[in-house]
Amino acid sequence: MNRSECLDKAKSLINGDRAKDYGDAFDNHERIADGWNLIIKGAMKTHGYITPRHVTLMMDWLKTARLLNNLDSEDGWLDKCGYSAIGMEFCDKEKEIEDSLRSFLGNKKSR
């Protein structure tokens, strides 16, 4: 697909099915921004940075914001389940990383 074909396809999507499924683009992105701002604020308060788990929350909120316009979107509901499962999996992974970092820093201090 060349760039013109790509742009034509994108144009038909954002002016067709996407517009129908997600509603007005500005309103949809405003809902997404509202939720993401809350998640980022919480991330900064608890961690000082955004973790992969925070990103799964943000992506879940993206799907939520879209579903608010179309509650019948099976794909949206399935994606929300998927992001929740990924977020849960990341709990263990992030804990392993944090434990390794603590161990490394603890060994550095004892030298």
C-alpha cells in the first residue's frame, strides 16, 4: 500500500466506522484525556513515574471511553479483559524488577 492509499483508507475509517463507533473525535479524545490524567496523577503520586501497569490502565480507559459511545462493541469489551489480564501479569514482572533493584542497591550500600 502506498502513502496515498494509506491516507485514503485512514480517511475512510475515521470518517466512517470509527466515527460511528467512537462518536465525535474531539469528545472521544477529551474523555480519554480525562481518564489518562487521573491515572498519570495517581502514578506520579504512588511511583513518581508511569509503569507498564499504568499503561494497561490507560489502554483499558481508552477502551472504556470508546465503549461509552457504543456499549455493544464486543471488541471493546474483549480488549478491556485483555488489558486487565496483561496488567495482572505485569504485577509479578514489576515486583521481580523492583526486588532485583532493591537487592542490587542493597549490595552496593554494603560495600
